[in-house]
Amino acid sequence: MPLAMTTKHHLWLKRGTQELLKKDIPTALFCDSNAAIDVAYNPKLNDRSKHIDIANHFIREQIKQGNVSVMYVPSE
């Protein structure tokens, strides 16, 4: 769920900077949860992922369209 909110805010900022400054900002989001990244990139459903919220499908759409990419960064 936090990844979905981050994606929404990122897209809002990206559109704002493109409109005001005519510049593009990077599309990489950093996450410290391998599980969240796996759910975002893997569209296959199984017994453990049937409870996935609609917000995570939004992230998958944005990744598929090339608007964002999610990279792992340790939280140390």
C-alpha cells in the first residue's frame, strides 16, 4: 500500500514538473521490501496473493506502461 501512494505522488510530481519546467524527472522508485517489488512486477496470482489490493494493480499498470520502475534499496 505505501508503494501505491508513492507511485501516485511520483506521477503527480512528474506531471507538474513536465508542465512547469518542461523537464522530465527519473522514473525510479526505491523500496526496501522485496515482497512488495515481487507483487508489483509479477502479475501471476497464487494462493498467497489472492488478497492483493486494487492499489497494487495500479502499480502494475504504471510499470507496464513504463511510467515507473521499482528498485530494491536496503533500509540499513
